[in-house]
Amino acid sequence: MRIFRQSLILLSSVLASFLTFLGTANADGHGEFKLGVVTFLSGPAAEPFGVPAWNGGKLFIKLLNEGKAPAPYNKKGFGGMKITAIPIDESGGATKQVQEFRNLVQRDKVDAVLGYVSSGDCMAIPSVADELKALTVLYDCGTPRVFEDASYKYVFRTAAHAAMDNIAIAKYLIEKGHDISSIAGINQNYAWGKDSWKDFSVSIKKLSPNSEIKNELFPKIFSGQYGTEISALLNSKAKVVHSSLWGGDLQSFILQAKPRGFFKRTQVVFSAGDHVMPGLGNKYPEGVILGARGQYGMMAPDTALNAWWYKTYMDEYGVFPAQPPYRMVQGLMGLKMAIEKAMEKNGGKKPNKDQIADAFKGLEFEAPGGLVQMKLGNGHQAIQPHAIGKTAKDKNGNITVTDIVRYKASCVNPPNGIKAVDWINAGFPGADC
Amino acid sequence: MLRNLLNNIIFQSVFLMTTLILMGIFIPNWLVFVVTKAIAYGLVGLGIITLMRGGLVSFGQGFVFGIGGYSAGLLGVHAGLTDAILLLFISFIVTGLVGLIIAPLLARYRDIFFAMLSLAFSMVLYGILIKIDAIGGSDGFVLPESTYFGIKPTTDYADYVLYVVSILVAGFVSILLRYYYNSTPGLIALAVRENELRVEYLGSSAFKVAVLNFTIAAGLGGMGGALNGIALGHIDPEFTYWTTSGEFVFISILAGYLSVPAVFLAALLLELVRSFSGRYFPDTWQLILGVFLILSIIFIPSGIGSFFKNFFDTFSKNKKS
């Protein structure tokens, strides 16, 4: 009898959970646009990256729904449709993300998915997205391979890929007359770190053939301990040390290297160095050359749109927005423009996925970080202007970025149809600076 | 006569498989996919259960899971072999052979030593895979779409076809394993679990049983990996990471070693809990998952399978009286 009751309880609980699951699959609303948002909400990439990105996204979506964003983003929601966002955690690896993606598309029936910080996820998602015919906007990840090795119909990336970050830094070092007779690098041992180092070291070699490579270190991603690496870099006495570390790894590296005088003894360049500034505050070292993967945060351009965005974010969260919120908002803006363009063509009715994808191709839109042009990968991959600067203390003793040099998008990005690495190897043919 | 038929394991399995295949037409697309993935994980879980019957737990099934997935993927990408059924079969053979090669080394160890050594194998493979850029390094690579006997189903039906294939594979494997568990070596495994020394004195070899079980577990793990890779369309070194292996161990513990179908149910439950907690509690989904794991270990310590077994035992007792 007891056993019978037990199995009855088990069966009914399974049944009950199934019913609640099925009950949540609600129908498509007319005036609604369902958007799956995937970003790191747990793990080492959450605090410095995923969470601020989603904070920015959340705030911007709220303002869009209230119709409070400035022109040309002043239409309510997406073309009058209310945006309903479904946030999903990006942690857990690419295979888990493929599954979450399918759940978003097949179970929640989202109209589009915006997301992905990790390059691995960006490599895995597009083929599934095309298979399921799901409109997908990659908002952050860096690997150039997404649209260089393949082409997709429903996938777009609204931010420049990583080649720009390292090309611009190499140019900056030379323009500013830094000693680059010897270089060393510390990058994570996976695609992002390896690609970043390759792009940087080859760019330097192209621009200054005599410089010598001293040390190439590739610690494990999320290792968090860099004592040995810092010693090795100090011993190598390289004039410039390049790093594409990001998130918690970058924070740990800075905190462990600073007490050893690392930043005073060598010129350090961080290709994606700004997003830990809000967290570290004045613990951030002086004299570091850094990029923000675009004109973001303290290196943002002086436009009305940027002034609005910077202030809105600052007022809401009490810290300045670094690259993650900028990039997510850039993705949302691109998506909004594409939808509204498609809607106009469709006589003001909600456009379907094919219409939005058509409108997205080759789109140009003004974002807080400057003009974004979907020029590469046959109109699926964005290029954008870039800025590199150097950290210094202002007169109140706060860390800020000075000596900013701005680069045109066409100066630091390859033209359509040429792979980034081939473009660097060929010595940047056709660069328009 | 009727009761004999009802008690017949093949009849039961065929009935269950037919029901599930028919059900697949009506349940939503996402659930079809989740069931397919649960079967992939369940196959690996079955392997661990085979080991558990002999008193061993492998913390490194990610090793064979990864080999199976990568062999299916590499054959698809480089040899143009996309037939899902053939790939599943090849992965089974390949990982079975790999299992047979390393089994004699592993089978000399017991308990935590066995678990740790198997874990070491999987982490070594992980370390190698993330370093080989030719096969995507840490990013992994995308698999070509699968075919079935030379026919490539349209994307609307691809999920369902794979679902049917995985149900058939799971059913077939379950029947074979049931017969194996009831065979002489299968029962000796239980005896080894109770008292290894006594089994040796009675003239059987605990070592041989462990080797056999590990080989079976490896083959099943490889097949699960291949199925998972084919279903997801993407493979990366995460397949071999220790957290993946940990999930398999949890599925086996949740299922218990008493019932074969319970493994698939456990895998499905875990998958559903994880995916819905991720959907509705994006910030705290790990917490929900953790609570679920703790509660299931406290309240069903001998696994979901114990429900089944108890249920069937009472059922047959009632019939007899």
C-alpha cells in the first residue's frame, strides 16, 4: 500500500509539473515582440561582463517600451510592439547554449534572440539558428571566424570582431612613438586569447619588422592565479606586454601585478581593458594603454546620443557604463532599426523573420559608440569606429582615460570578402585612415 | 498465457517504444528534442549503472562521451559520413574498443581510485582537445546535418526522425542489457559488489567482470556522445569536462541500479528541471537545480528505479495470492 501511494505521488508530481510547463507556453500576442536575451548571469564572466550588459539592456528595453529613448529610437518598443525580454544564463558551455537556444525558439516561440559573449557559443549557435530559421543577433563575441568561415541567413553581429582591437593598439603604439623593440603577451589559452595575440603580434611585425617577440604566455582561461606568469614577464624585460584577458581574469591579473610594480616597469596594453574599471575604480593602474572594443565608456564620442546613454545608465546604476552595456544596447538598436525598416515595407504590420533579415542586411545605424555599418560577411557583420587611450589620474585623483586616438572603421577593419588574418598579413591593403 | 506475454521483457519494451514514438507526433517540438537529449544522457547513465552493479562508479564517462561525439563529428565533417544510425553504431564500436584497451588498467582499481583514474583520463582528453586547433580547439565544431539510409529529412521532420531513431536505439539497448544483467556474468557482477574475495574463491574472476562491464559502459557512453552531438549539431571539449561526467553520475544515482528504463526517466527529469529553472530563474537556476539534487538524494536514496521495482513486486505478489 505504501509503495502504491509512493508511486502515485511520484506520478502525480510528474504530471503536475508537465501541466504547469505546458500552461506557460502562451500564444503570440499581436502587439508584442518576444526577445530572448542570452548573457552571462553566473560564473566568472557574470559580474564584470554579463550582468552590466544585461543591466544596460534591461534599462534600454524599459525606456523603449515607455517611448522615452531619444530619436531615432523614440518609437515605442520595436515599431510600436511591446518588447518582452526573456533573459537566459549563458554559462555552461556551447552545447548547453544550443539547447537553451532551441528552447527559446521552439518552446517560448521568441521572435528573435540577442546574445552571446563567448566565442565558442557564437560558433555553435548560428548553424542551429539557420536550421530553425530563428533571427539571431550576436551582440558581443569577438571571433572573426563566424562570418569568415561560413555564411548565414538569419544571423547578424552588430559589433565589430576582435581584429580591430589589436590592429588599432598596434597602430597606436607606433603613432605615439612607444618603444616596441620587444613585445610579450599573456593571453588565455583558447580561441579568443590565441587569435588576439596572433592579430597583435603580426600587426606589430608588419608595422615594425625589427621588433622581437620575447614571451608568449597562454594561461588557462578562468585560472585566476598569475604569479608565475608575472615573474616570467618581468624577467623577459619586454618593452610592451600585450594582454586580451577579460572579466574576472583581468581583475585578478591587475590586482596581482600592481603590487609588484608591473605597470611601472613595462608598458602594458589591454585590448579589452575598460570593462573592469567600474569594479576596480581607483585600483586600476595608471599608464596602461587600453581599448574598449569600440568607442565606449570613457572613450565614447561626444554626441547627443552618447551623452543621453551615459547619463541615463549612470543615474540608474551609479557607475559609468563600460563596453558591455554599450554593446548590448548597440545590438538592440540595430535590431530595432531593422524591424522598423521591415515594418515600413510591410505596410506597418509586424514583419516576419525573412523581412527583418532582409532589412538587417547592410543596415547602418547610429549608436552611442558611433556609426555602425553592417558591411562585412555580405551585410551580416558590423564594423564600427574605434578608440585607444591611456589611463591617467585626473586632478581629483580619479582614474580616467586620456590621449585618446580615434580610428575610422575602415582603417582598422578589413574590407568585405577578405579574412582579417589575411588582411593583416598582407599589410592592411586598402585601409582608409 | 496472457500473463506470460505481459511479463515478457521484449513485449513490454516494444509496447513502450511504440507508445513513445506515437506520442512524439503530438508532443511539442522542444519536448521531442529534450527527450532525444535525455536518451543520449540516459545511454551513458546505463553504462555507469552497468559498472555500479559491479560496485564501481566512473567519474570519467565524459572520456568516452567525448570520443563518441568527436568520432561521429569527425567522420561527418571529414569523411562525409552523415548516416545517423551508422554513426551511432561506429561510435559504439570505436569507444568500446578504446574501453577494452584501457579497461585492464582501470579494472585493477576499486572505489575512489577507480573513479579518480577514470576522471583523470577524461581530463587528459579535455586538455588535448582544447589544444588541437585543427578540430576547433575550445570552440569545437559544427556537425553536418544527418541523413537516414541516404535520405535527408527536411528540417521540420529532422528532430522527429532522430527522436524515433533514439527511441529505437534506447529500446534495443535496454532489452539487451536486461538479458545481460540476468546472465551469468551479469549476476556475478552483483556478487562482486557484495563480496569480491568470495567470488574469486568460487572460481570466477572479478577482474574479467570489471573489464567486460567497463567495455560495455564505454561503448554505451560513446553512443550517447554521438547521439548528443548529432542532436545538438555541435561538439566541443565540454563533452569531456568533469562537470559533464558529474551529470552522468548524478543521473545514475537518481535512477538507481534496479531498473533500466528509470535511467532514461532520470535523465529526462534532470533535463526538464534544469531547462525550466534556467528559463524562469535565470539568476538562480543553479540553486533550484541544487535543491532538486539534494531533495532527490534525501527522499529517494535508492533511486527512481526502486519505485518501479517495488511497484512490480507488489503487482506480481497480488497476482499470485
